[in-house]
Amino acid sequence: MRKILLWLIVFAVLLMVAACISAPVQPSDNTGGAPRNASGRVRIGFSMDTLKEERWQRDKQLVEKRAAELGADLSVTVADGSDDRQNKQVEDLLTKGIDVLIIAPHNAQVAAAAVASAKKQGVPVISYDRLVKSDDLDLYVSHQVTKIGEMQAKYALDHAPKGNYIMVYGSSTDNNALLLKEAQLAILKPAIDRGDVKIVAEQFAAEWKAEEALKIVENALTQNKNEVVAVVASNDGTAGGAIQALKAQNLTGKVVVTGQDAELIALQRIAQGEQTMTIYKPIQPLAYGAVEAAIKLAKKEPVVTTDKIKSVTREIPALLFEPKVIDKSNLADVIKDNYHTADEIYKNVPADQRPRN
């Protein structure tokens, strides 16, 4: 009887050992050991500041498209310009379980808290388009922001080499606005030092709002009796506000107005002769590059970069894409890229005044 009991105990122990060996190990992700979804698909969190501008709607669509093509699960949140909401949304994404975070920050400084939260849980972070001021970033994906500012200022100088300038910067909480300002002023400095150019007004437009730019330009025109040759506006939204102020003084088309983003309404203004130029930044390479890099980081695979950008004290690996100047002479370039159609761009231009090709 004892032998039978002993063999039963041994047999039970062997069954338990075999079960432990053969039981599947539940994979864990970077969020403190939470189980990854059953499919094993990479989970990407995309924290966006806003969808108000056309370009951000395009970013969202392209990020969603590329994530679906590559078999990743994507969760998108939009903070609507609120720092607190954005940081809370990132916390929610981390709680639900993501393998990698892409963040387009509202505030470069405040968003550092969201990056810190992600890194505490071992989640890699990509700063998208706008740089978060955090040394904990794994990657920065953007266009060549400094070059964009240089291109805007150089274009203005080439087309209005002497006279009074109004500088309309973007949001002071956006690191890109600061980089653009620095680059613009560096290009203008020699002309300013020579006395060829005088900056008669310069101000940040809160939240990049057109109505803020309108007020800035209205005041500057009043104070300078409309004697202005150029408005260096940092994006198409602020350019729109500037043009509204110029229209009220019958100065449309007489003052150089720069922009950025190649928004449809801006391209229409260029076709009509109201806005002088914009900076075209193809969104697809940016969005696709961010998703592809996110999947690699989630899988702990290397992301090959050739650029770096300083965040606080550390040089962050970066993927920086090339921008292009667009004015009335080369609107066809955005049409060729299927960014907008000719009918859309020339909607307000009489048919007999449109380019033949």
C-alpha cells in the first residue's frame, strides 16, 4: 500500500513539473509586465496636441494608414491645446498598455512629464514634428525646422531687400516657433545691421492663431502708417491673419507674406496673389517614418539616423526631412505629389488665368 501511495505522489509531482514546463509563457510588454495583446501586435500610442489645422488632420490619417499597413495597433488621443489633458491622456495610454509612444507636444516643457512617465515604464518615446524638451527621448522625427526659418527669411529678403518688416512668430510654448524665430533673425541680421531692413514689430502669436496674427499686423500697420514691405509669418495660419489685416488696408499682394505647411487655403491665396510663399513639408515621409521607427523601437531594433538635435543637454537621434519653398511659380510641385489637386488650388482663379500645364 505504501509503495502504491509513493508512486501516486511521484506521478502527481511529475505531472505538475510537466505542466510548468509546457505551459506557454505570457509575453510581457514594456508597461511594467502587463500582458501584450493576444495577437502580439505592436501597440502604438499617438498623443496629438490638436487637429484644428489641416496639416494635423493629414498627419493623423497617414499615421493611421501606415500603422494599419504594418499590422500595428494604434491609439490616438487629441489634447485640444491643453497641457493637463495631454499629460493625462498619455497616462491613460500607458495604463491601457502601449509598447511605444509618439507625441506631438502642445508645450515643449510641460510634455517632458509625459515622456518621464513613459520612460519609467520602459516605453520608448518619439517626439513628433515638435521637440519635447527632454533628454529621455529616444528619437525626434520632424522636418528641418531651422532650415524652414532660414528659407522664409531668405525668400523675404530676396523679394523685399529693403524696408520695414513685421515678424509674426508661432506659439511661444512650441519649441519649433523658437527655432524658426532664431533662424529667421540669423538670416535677417546682416541686412538689419546694414540698415536695409528694420523690424518694426515682432511678436509670438498665441497657439499659432490667425486672429492673434491679425491683431499683431493691424497694430504694426497703424503704428507705421502702412509702410511695411514684408510680413515673415511662421505658418499658413498666421499668414492668413496677416493677409486679413493687409486686405483691410488695400495692401494685398503689395507686401511679401511668408508661410509654412502648404495648407490648401494658403495655396489658394498664393494662386490668387495674396500670399507670396509657403513651405511645403511632405507629411507622408514624416508620418510613415515615425510609425516605422516606433515599431522598431518597440521591438528593440535599431533605428538608423544621420542627424541629431539637442534637447536639453543631450543630443537626440533624429530623422529630419527636407522642406521646399512653394510660390506662384511652382505650385505644380504640390499637384504632382497629389498633395492637392489643380482644381482645388485654382478654385478662385478664373479659368483663362490658370496655368495651361
